[in-house]
Amino acid sequence: MRLRDKHGRFITDLRVSITDRCNYKCVYCRTGNEGAQYAELPFADYLRMVRLFVELGIEKVRLTGGEPLLRAGLVDFVRQLAQLRTLDGEALDLAITTNGHLMEDMAEPLKKAGLRRATISMDAVDAEKFARITRVPNGYESVLAGIRAAKRAGLEPVKVNCVLLRGFNEDQIAEFARFSREEGVVVRFIEFMPLEEDRVWSPEVVVTMDEILARLNEFRPVRQLPNAPSETARRYTFDDGKGEIGIIAPVSHPFCGHCSRVRLTSDGKVRTCLFSLLDHDLAGRMHRGASDRELIDYLGSVVGQKEERHHIGEAGFIKPSRSMVHIGG
Ligand code: SAM
């Protein structure tokens, strides 16, 4: 059986949060006062749950958090995940999303263990602006070193995620375009979503795709690149083909109709949408002794009920029960 929801979407992409601890306090994500709120499970538990998902057609697994590089034992876990095979007998497409602070020393061991790709979050290419957003002094140099180490290790394509916030970093768009061209990385601008611990989000703070494109075109003319249907980012390059920019626009141009994702939180709950109001306790069932068969049936029914779409910006929008750092972005 392959996971498919009642709207006909095949689910092939699993994000696994392995901790909700984080060493950064990004203004659009955390309050800076609250720490971890949910349990972390032993890696053996995540491994069993991922294996069950893979038996149901998952082909891509992305490790995230919180900050995944904070978890001791990560390299061994990646080595075990790399042994799993998809229903077609292929190795998994294994990736990580990290703030990159600890990546400089970990890129090479992670690559050797079987990690394929890395996405590193960096919200400014200016050390002071970076510190204002992350609320951590002197992080910029570490993250830059982490990005370069990921490239050297071959965790390609290295993607750099930037959440744009009006009043903080919307003046960084052209600088990031330059960064993509000089460093040979894909820069992806993400529209700010209402998933923060604090109450910061308003439509006015969101820097939309149209505005990003206008600013990029002022820097240098852009042209669109082809997309895979389930890809969240619209891809662009410049007139000379140098550099790549992705724009992820869940607020102004939602892509729910092509969503192929499901998430597992650090405490082992399945979330079928970032904006779900409920989560589903897979680990609880597992700890109470459910068999693989029972867990597979459970996953089939839970994923079948995946929400059709999110309702950001609509009257009656209800903020989800967990914020991004506690879901796994
Ligand atoms: N700590 C890792 C990191 O910084 O990439 C992984 C977890 S973080 C929650 C995953 C991604 O979610 C990051 O790229 C971050 O910028 C993004 N993110 C967090 N809160 C967001 C929000 N409210 N809207 C859009 N993206 C957000």
C-alpha cells in the first residue's frame, strides 16, 4: 500500500523532528523565553517509525527540529536511515534542515554516513542583521562556515533558507542574490507564516513573492526554471544563468494541492499539515505494544484524513496547536 489521502495526493515526503530544542531564538519563530516543550525519543523509536512510513511509500526523509544538530548520536542515526530502501528498492533521499551553527564540523561525517543534501537557514548576509533576527551574538560567521563546509562535503545542492520579514531583512534580497551567485548555493526566500510562538505575524509583515520578484529584477533580470509538481519553491535564475533563487510562497500562492508531505514531531506525533489542529499519537501506540501491522493500518487511516489546504489569511483562521519549532519545519 502507498500512502494516499482522500484528496488523491500521494504522500512521499516525511519530515522528522528529532528535538524541539534550539540554540537560536529567531524572532519569527520563538519567543526566546520558552525552551523545549515536548519529549525527545530514542533514535531507535524514530527509526522504527520511519521504517513503517517507508513501507508505505515514503521516499524522501528530511531531519529537522528544533535544531537537529544538537542531538548527540545523529551521525549514527543517519547511517541507519541510509540502510532503508524505498518500495522501488532505492536508497532514501535523505536531507536535513539546520541553522548551520554546528555544521562546519558535522558536514563531512554526515555526508559519509549517507546524508545527501542540506538546507541551512540564514536570514541575512550581514552579521548585525543576522544577530538581530536570531538573537544570538556572533552566529553569522559560524553559519557561513557551515554553509561552505556543506558545499565542500558535497551535500548538494546546498540550499539557504531565508524568511523575509518587513522591518528586519527585506533589504537583503539583492544581497542574497549576489550570495547565491558567488557561493554557488540555492537561496530560497520563504514567506513568513503564522507559526511563531509569539504573536508577530500580520499580513503587513509578510514580504510576498511578487515583491521579491520585483526586487530581484531590479538587481538583474530573472527567468523562471522548470519545477517538479510537488516542489514547494518556484525556481528562478538570472539572465546569465548564474545563481538560483527559490521562492516559497505559502501565503500569497499556496501550493497545498500538490502537497506530498507529512510530519513526525520529536515526541512521535504525526501531523498531516503544518496547520493541523490535531496530531496523531503514533509513538504512544508503539509504546503500548502495537504491532507493525497495526501501526501501518493506523498510518494509512491518519494520512488518509490529511487536510485539503491551509486557511492563512482567511476569516476564522485558527493558529495551529503547535508552533514551527515544536512541529519541525
Ligand atoms: N533549526 C533548523 C533551522 O533553523 O533550519 C530547523 C528547524 S526550523 C523551524 C525550519 C525552517 O522553518 C527554517 O528554515 C525556518 O526559517 C523556518 N521557519 C520557522 N518559523 C517560520 C515561520 N513562522 N514562517 C516561515 N518559516 C519559518
